[in-house]
Amino acid sequence: MSKVKIFLDEKDMPRAWYNIQADMPNLPKPALHPGTKQPAGPDDLSPIFPMGLIMQEATTERWVEIPDEVMEIYKLWRPSPLFRARRLEKALDTPAKIYYKYEGVSPAGSHKLNTSVPQVYYNKIEGIKRLATETGAGQWGIALSQACNFFGLECTVYMVKVSFQQKPYRRTMMETFGAEMFASPSENTNTGRAILKKDPNSPGSLGMAISEAVEDAAGREDTNYSLGSVLNHVILHQTVIGLEAKKQLEMVDEYPDVVIACCGGGSNFGGTAFPFAYDKITKGTKVRLIATEPSACPTLTRGTQGYDFGDVAGFTPLLWMHSLGKDFMPPSIHAGGLRYHGVSPLVSQIVKDGIAEARAYGQTAVFESAILFAKCEGTIPAPESSHAIHGAIEEALAAKAAGEAKTILFNLSGHGLLDLPSYEAYLAKKLIDFPLPEESLKKSLANLPQV
Amino acid sequence: MSKVKIFLDEKDMPRAWYNIQADMPNLPKPALHPGTKQPAGPDDLSPIFPMGLIMQEATTERWVEIPDEVMEIYKLWRPSPLFRARRLEKALDTPAKIYYKYEGVSPAGSHKLNTSVPQVYYNKIEGIKRLATETGAGQWGIALSQACNFFGLECTVYMVKVSFQQKPYRRTMMETFGAEMFASPSENTNTGRAILKKDPNSPGSLGMAISEAVEDAAGREDTNYSLGSVLNHVILHQTVIGLEAKKQLEMVDEYPDVVIACCGGGSNFGGTAFPFAYDKITKGTKVRLIATEPSACPTLTRGTQGYDFGDVAGFTPLLWMHSLGKDFMPPSIHAGGLRYHGVSPLVSQIVKDGIAEARAYGQTAVFESAILFAKCEGTIPAPESSHAIHGAIEEALAAKAAGEAKTILFNLSGHGLLDLPSYEAYLAKKLIDFPLPEESLKKSLANLPQV
């Protein structure tokens, strides 16, 4: 009988994160201050980020050591397992081997905890007592509230009001770990009060919630802000995924022909693919790196690389990235974590330079693949992660058509147990493919900031 | 830095289940036919169970080989990890070492899949095409629907109507794996129709749902019935838990002083504790085995051993067990899986003979322990499993008081991600301790069947 799971021993866990800035043929242009439009320096970021993370944002050191205190928490669930999806291979009748790294074993249920833990750690050692953040569907808020709990920091989460009301399970989970929760827009900030004055029934948006969290953090000496994707230090922390997967594949004498991960803000894709991009850039290793995204929010496949704000209000530094324009309003797909107008500048540049490629899928096809995966492997995948599953299935079927025994690796970034209402909608045939709102895209692209 | 997780390699998985019937000083009295009150033979059970399972029910062979087909499915999540709860130890400031086996890694989220997989397998090889079962909160229904999906059998689940309406996440999960669902009482059986005729708004009960599933199975040649606990073959399958845990503890040169598991129908407790009871009975090893149950449904601590029916209607064979009486209506505690009037005859006898002991806890104390555990270890535990956590904490604090460095093992039988509304109730201080309904208990005990 064949082996299904490949476990790495705790003693073989990576002791350093991989920083692709050391090896990229072209670095993205620097982030700009939103007011002066000059390159943003450490001082511009220090009111809301600790210096430890600001330094990681800019460093070009290839390896950044993981602190012992972070390693101790990582060990609660890391190394995460690597599975061979034998039953899925059989169902597809493909000669391809399909491996998946599974980040849903984290107590947060997703890869997000890989970065919330070091983020809280670096804040703690600089004396910060409290972190503020925003969350949409709730994955990031759960991860940050858990990490704050582990290190004894307070955590305040501005959760988009419509999600706050519709996703009580995720809200309760944050509260269980001690987070203080506000439905955003809230009465707790000037931004929130101003919005509520205009529209007391505002359902909220991620853009509004970011503004509230940043205002909260900027206004209190003991408080910083924390972001769950996009920035360089977030991608850096997530490289534990790809580094572990490489070691696990080595244990069974494999190296992937294709590496696939879904892409919203980019930390999951970067974290999975960059350790393989390292081989590709520095050793010329042949490996395809595929970022999969929703066709209703096709940042990498339809956006253009340029300067744009990270948030809707235009408070953040200008980032050099693929963007659909901050005013683009993505349709309400179930993969809430992939509904972002921009993407990590590092991921953007790697795609721009042809080191990685991107593909976009409609959500009904993605859910079909999710259910096939669940029926074969048992695990209910998150809607976001299911974009990677769909990409892997596409590749496995292409290998079958070509008669090639390829090795495919994808990252299953989270489970879908708190997303079961989305499955209910799919099973009831109430889930539809949203066409891309071309007019809205045209307008938002025309409205990109002039730099 | 110390090791937190102990993984067993797939090649070291147990290849046989342990059958305590081979070693018990006293076997429980035989099950009786509900009509004749004579010992029930294989022919009495064959209309609804396959012969493979009927034989396991009665065998006194010590080891029962696990079929290859079952091993292949087990490998999707087994061996399950053993954790050392170092952060919990620290929080309790105890000299005790606390280890926990974690069964929540199964795709069903609980230990129930350990038995649903072999149950479906033995039905399949005897030509059965479809299984019918009941489910209360939904854990067992999920496990059986997944196992049927893996082996290509149809699955029909009668889910207690009030749960069907209040637990849409669990219902959707069963539907995702292809189960046909009925809210019980349903129009699909004579039993259901009769109940609905009397009371069209009946909320249903586990007793009614069992009757519907048994009627369904008995009425169709291609269909059998499946039960998720209580019976000997179910306990047998669950011994993979304790067998693996023993090997994992050996890997770190440990043997437990105390083994703790929660107890409803008894399969989780038996599965965890019996491989250690083997050492205790056959080698005189000193190890305490503690079954923890809710004080609102204290089967082992307040029930009496004798013959009783497994279901409310009195359709099942009479089982020799601790029972609160089939008419006892337990208060609506959140640990739905522990709301059962009876218990496995094997567990009952082991407790009766003093090989294991039992303790009962109120639910607010249990939830307090659950939240402490979640904050230390990250994982949100199921309300049922939290009874084991509470027992482990009690033992760890006793060790602290006595200044003894004990080794405690407990089984965390499932995660609580689909039980978050119970946590919400606790956090909102809406969760209360139900007093034991003494009058109801007195009546139901007085009403035990005369044999």
C-alpha cells in the first residue's frame, strides 16, 4: 500500500523565511507616500507598524531567521502535512501525480496564522500592547485574534458589518480568543461615525474597515495596525509553506513540474511558489508557477501593473502592482478572500517578468472541482483554496490528454467548514457565475492615480 | 525546544483492532430479543446488519484484522497526531505532563469515521447498496455519509427535525457527500407518518429517528441499518485510537498514569481506554481509566446496570448496561452526543468491575475548560470532547496539589467548529447548568423493562 501523507519532523522545520527580494531580476518600484508621492521611508510607516516588520519590508537578505518564540507557536500545527491525492488522481484517471500541502490544519483553519504569529511577536517585543485590524469574511481576523491571544496582546477587529451579521460562526471564533469586535462602520472612529451619519444602514466594506482600523491604530500610542496580505513581510512569513513542501517532496524523491496556489492579496501564492521561484531564478530549474484567481476579480489576468492605493479611501502608500483600480467593485463571489483589486507588488513583478503565470476561473467550475475533491479526499476546501484545486485538476487533465506523468503540487490554504453556506448555495443551484463588470473595470482603470 | 506533536508513520499503523471481549474478567450478559426475551442470535440481527459485523459483535478473538480497503481509507487522516499540551501545562502550572490524541483531524471532524468506514466496507462486500441511519446533532450522519461516499454506497439520514432546522452547516456537509436527508419525523416511513398525523409540528427525537431508519432498512432488501456507538463492533473499530496513542507515547518513552475520554454511547471511551485496559487486565499495569460524562445525563455515575432497550420505542434488542431508563429525557445540554440514556455494555461492565471509573461534570465548568484549552492550544474543541479536557485539567490540578509528576492522556475526539453557536451562548452567559431532573430519573428507572 502506498503512502498518502508525508510528515516533516519538527526538528526539520525551516529555521528561516525566504526573501525573494534577494533574487528577483527586477524589484518592484518603491512604495510611495500617499501625500508627497515620494518613496515611503521607515518613518512614514512607524506610526502603525513596528520597526521589525518595517525592516523586513525592505530587506534584501535572502534568509530571515525565524525567532524561537515564533517557532514555538508554529509547532502547535507546523510542519503542516503534505498529501498525495491518490483518490483524486484515480477519479481523474490521470498519469499525473497530485500532491497538496494542507494549511487547514492550523487552529485558524488557514495559512493566515503563519504571518499573524510573527506580526504579533514583532509588535510585542517593541512594547505594543494592542493591535487593530479589519476583516471581511473573517479568516484574517481569526488568525490575528489567535496570535494576539498566544502572546497576550489585546486585539480589536473591525469586521465588515454585512459579514458581522451573516457570519456569526467566524465572529464567535474571534470572540472566543478574546478579540474586541466592532461591526464596521462603527461608532468607534471618526471614519465610522462620518459614514453612519450619512448612511445609518451602511453594510460596510473592506475599504471602510481598513480606514477604521488604521485610524484606531494611528490614534493610540499602545496600538499598531496589522495587515494579512499584500505587503512584503507578509509574503516573507508565508514562505514556510513552500519551504516545507519542498523538503517533503524531497523525502519522496519528487520535484514538481507545476506549483499552483490561489491568489487574492498574494501571500498564499507567494508563500507557496517563491521557494520554487528561487530554484527557477537562481538555478534555472524548470518549474511552472501558476496563480489562480476568480474571473470576477481578475487582478493578474486583466489588471495592469502601475501605482495604486491598497485601500478604497486612498490612505495607504501607493503600491507598484497589478490592479483593477481601487474603485473596482468585484461581484459578490463566495471566495471573499480573493475579492481584492490589487495584489502583492512582489507577486505582481514575478508575474510581469514571466517567472509565474496567472489563470482566472468562474466560481461554478471552481465549486464543481471543490466537491470532486471533497468526495475523493474527504476534506471540504475553502472557496478560495478551491481555485487552486481547479487549477490542479486542469493541469492533471492536460497531462492525461498529453499522456505525460507530471508532478503537480498545489496548496490547499484552508478548510471550508465555516463556508458551508456557500456549498449549500451551490447544491441548491443558487450559485451563479458573475460576468466581469466590464464597464466598472474600464472606469476604475481609467481612474488609476496619476504619479 | 521541545517536541509538541508525535506522528506515527503510516507503516506503523495498527493492522488489527483490539477486542476486549477476549480479556474481560466478566462478559456482559447477552443481548436479548425484544419480543421473546431470549438471547438474540445472528438471525435476529441479519435483516439490518451484515454478517461481518454480526460476527464481530460476538467474537472473543483478541485481535481482528483491519481489511486493506479500510486501511486505505484510514490513511486519508490516520494515524492521527498525539500532542503534548505544553502551553496548557504551563497555564495550569502543573508538574503533570498532558498528552492528547486528536481525532478532529478526520475529514468528518471526529472519531466517528473510524467506525463508519469499516461498517460501510462490510456492508458493501455483502452486496448492500444503501445504508440508513439516524443522526441527532449530525456528527454521526456526517461520518456515515462520507464513508458511503468513499465506497460508492447510497446513504439516507434521518436527522432529528429540530437539528435539521437549527444545524444547517452539518446538514449541508452530509449533502455535499451525497446523502439523502429527511427531517425526522418524515413522510418517508410508517413510523414518521403516524407521528406526523398525531402532531404535524413534532420537533422529532433521536428515538423517533432511530425507528424511522430501522424501518427503512428492514423494509428494503438492498438496505441495511448502521449505528454509530454502543454496540461491540463499533467499540472494536474505535480501538485504533488507543492503539495508536500507546505507540506514540512509547516513541517518547511514556506510559500514562491516567487515560481520560468522554462517554456518551461509549465508543469514544472504549476506543481510547480499552487498549490500556488490556495492559491493566492482562499484565496488572497500573493505569487509571476515567470516563467523563455530563451531570445532566449521568449514565455511568447514576444509572444502574441491567437490561434496557437501546431506543425509546423499544424496537432494539435488550442490552445489559448502565441505563438511566429509556424514558429519561436529558436536559438540552450542548454536548448533544452525550445525551444518551444507556451506554455500551462493554464499557458498562468494565466500569462495573472497577477497571474503569466515571465522573460527571456540569456544562459551564466544561466550557470554561474548553476555552482555556482553546486559548492555550489553539483548537476549538467539541462540547463532548471538552468533558475529557475538563477531566484532564482536574487531574493535572490534583497532581499539582499532590506535587506529583503524573502523565495524563486524554482523547480530543473532535473539533468544535460546527458547534460555535454553543460557544456564542457561553460567551453571552446564556449557557446554564441544568440540574438533574431527579423526578424524571426516578420514574424512568422504575420503568426499566422486567426481564
